[in-house]
Amino acid sequence: MSAAGPDAVRVIRRYNAFQLFAGLLWWLPVFYVFQRSEGLSDQEIFSIQSIFYLAFCLLDIPTGMIADRFDYRRCLQGGAIILVVANVIPVWTPTFGGFLVQFLLIALAHSLFSGAGSAYLYEYLHRTGNDAAYQGAEGSARAWTLIGRIVCLPAAGFLTAWWGPSPYVLSAATCGIAAVIALGFPALPRTGPVTVEPVLPALAGALRSLGSSKRLMLLMAQGIAIFTLVRIGQANLFQPILESKHLPLHWFGVLMAATTVFEVAGAARSKVLARFGQIRVVLVLTVLMAVALASVIPLGLAGTMVCLAVFSLASGLAFPVQRKLVNSAITEPSRRATLLSVESLADRAVCALVVFVLGAFLSRGAMAGFLVALAATVTLAMVVLAVLVNRSRDRAAVKESVA
């Protein structure tokens, strides 16, 4: 941050504030329990989650292309407004249909964010000569999002006990603040004539760009593992795990906030990992996350808290580094949001499959078996990716020496 110019510092601060308020979903620690209290079964709850990920898949590339074709800022503004609407729906209709519509709108909003947010920040800093500030800026934005959760989420269980829909009302209010903040994002500096490419050729060009970069494909595959683990650990299984440990509902938000402290610490200190080799470190952290998550089942409440803290610290360290690696591997900046949306689509497609399998395991009371299988699969995948990345680097080195 200190190395960035004054305009870049202002954009980074505004981006931090946007991520803080857009990511502050007060209902996150208790939505599973709230949906159960409104009469939904486990099968219905996880069906909504699976549909959510599939909807994300269908929306991600179109919204990424819209961001590249028109304006990253408009996507951020529109996504925040949609989140406001999504968060008030469960207040009006707390039914299966209402919750499904809520999550479909969240999928639309986050698909607008997924490529446009990082693309806007990276491009603004790049075009103003502040490239070196990007990883720290992405890490600080992630840290501020998590700090907001630490401050507010401990109240989620108490608010739900007082009035069930209150976390949804507060979420709508904070997303409204995010929309106002997004209106103040400055336009990207012009670096040359603007060309508008037709939709299908633009998509074909983005896919060709991805297909021509084996390194980018490998880095995106590695990012899928991180995203899947974070979603499973923090959204889909966090509440069932705590219920299995017989923790009272009031403490769900408190524990989520406590573990989030470790994620903040990781996100704020991710730059120290550069000396160890960024790709290697991210692969190791991904395996650590999977093992930590699988270890919660045989342990008591105290051991579970330790494992969740380790999981959160590793995810906080890994996320900004992985974002920097992927953005740096993109060779066509004009297709950045579309390519990031392709990665996001793959993230959600894998999550949809994993959540579908998770629902089947939970219906049989086999959470432990699911987590062990997930950890083994992730570990094997990271070993294979490490080998492929090394081979890709060696081939690139040979080509350079020949040239």
C-alpha cells in the first residue's frame, strides 16, 4: 500500500470498503438452522445449495463477458443492488421457494462480482503503474471482509433467537451501503482505443487464450481446490459440524468470528510467502486445509476449534497468492474478467458436484467418510498438479534457451 500513488491508494481503500460491506452476510453462520426451523429438510437445504452452484455456472461466463464488454464498475454496482433484493426475500417468504430465489439472486450478484472485482482492481493498478501493490491490495480487501465478519457475526445466533429474519434485514442494509460505495469507483484510465468485440467471438477468443496457456489452466485448477474447500468448510459443513459437537446456536456466530481472526491474519500476511515459492506454498496450504477439515470429526469441541483455526489461517494465506498467480498468468488483459469468470464457473461446477455428494453422505450420517474422501482426493490432486507445474516450467525453460 505504501508504494502506491495517491489515486491508487484511494481506489484500494474504496475497494476494501466495498468488499467489507458486500461480504457482510449476517445470516451466514445460522442459515442452515434457520431454514431447518422453517420446515426445510436436509435434502431440500442441500438441493438449494447444489442449484445455487449450478446457477452460478450458467451465469458466470455471460456476466464476465458483460464486464469485459461494458464496465467492471457497473457490474459491481448492479451486483450489490441485487444482493439487497436477495437478502429481503426470506423475510417475506421463508419457504423452500423463497430460499431458492434468494440463492439464485445471490448467484447472479456474485457472478457479477466474481470476475469484475479482481479485474477492476488489477487493471486500475496496472494502468496507473502500481502493479506491485496488487497482491497486498487483494489481501487487504480480503482482510477487511473478514474483519467485518469478526465484528458482526458473533451476534447472528442471538439475533436469530430474538427475531429469526433479523440477520437477513441487516444483510440487506450492509449490501445497500456497498452499492453506494460502488457508485464512487473511478473509471479505468484509457490506454488506447476501445474496441468492442461481438459476444461469440469474444468468448471464443477467451477460450483460445486459456487453451494456449497450460500454466494458466493449472493455476485455475489449483484455485478450484481452494474455493471448494473454503465453501464446504465455511458454508456447507460449518453448521452441521458444530451441531454434531452439540454447541448451542448462540455460539455459532461467535466461533465463526473467532476462526475468521486466523483467516484475517493469513490474508494480511500472505506476502511473506513469496520467498518460499508461491506455487509450491499454495499447493501445500491446500493440502493443509483438506487435512484440517477432515480432522474435526474424531475430535472434541476444543480440537474442532483448533482444526477450524488452522483451516482458516491456511485459506487466508493462500487466497491472495492464488489470485496474484492467476492474474499474472493472463496474457490478454482485455479478456481478464471473462477468463476469471471461466475459473469461477469451474469452481462452482465442482462445488455443485461436491455438495450433491455431500447431501447423500449426510443423509446416511456419514460426514466423517465424506471428509476423509475429500482430503484424500485433494491431496492426490495437489501432488499431480505439482508434477504438471514442474514439467510445464521445465518445458518453458527449454523453449527460452532454444530461442
